[in-house]
Amino acid sequence: MAQAGLRAAARTRDADAMAVTGFVLGLVGLLVMNLILGPTAVVLGALALLRHTTGPGRARQAIGLGLADVVLLVCLVTADGTWSWSLT
């Protein structure tokens, strides 16, 4: 019985870490590497929700930021025909 409780606590801790990591990757993805960091943030946020994180809001924000990364990438490619930021 005690092991089951420890496993559940470890699983929750892992889900919380996934939510935070997804959130941070989603934020960074708004500036660099949208193609990689956006989908990664979406996957980590979804996994955190599936594993019942104690911070579901942060997991939802990770998903939202990841989707925003992908939308931003589509806008960049459509506007400039480039896969990166361009100031010129």
C-alpha cells in the first residue's frame, strides 16, 4: 500500500514538471525554434493533463502557447517565405 502512494506522488510530481516544462518551452518558442518547441509544449501540456497535474492551468497555458508558436510560424512563413524572424 505504501508503494502505491509513493508511485502516485511521483507520478503527480512528474506531471507537474511536464506542465512547467511545457509552459517554459511554449514561452521560449515564441521567440526561437517555433517548429520544435511549439509542438513539444503542446505534447507536454497534454501529457500533464492526462496524468492529473496539480496545476492544470499551467498545462493548459503550455498547450495554448505551443499552439501560438505554430500559428506564429505559419504567419512568418506566409508573410516572408522564411522559417525564422527577419528584421530586414
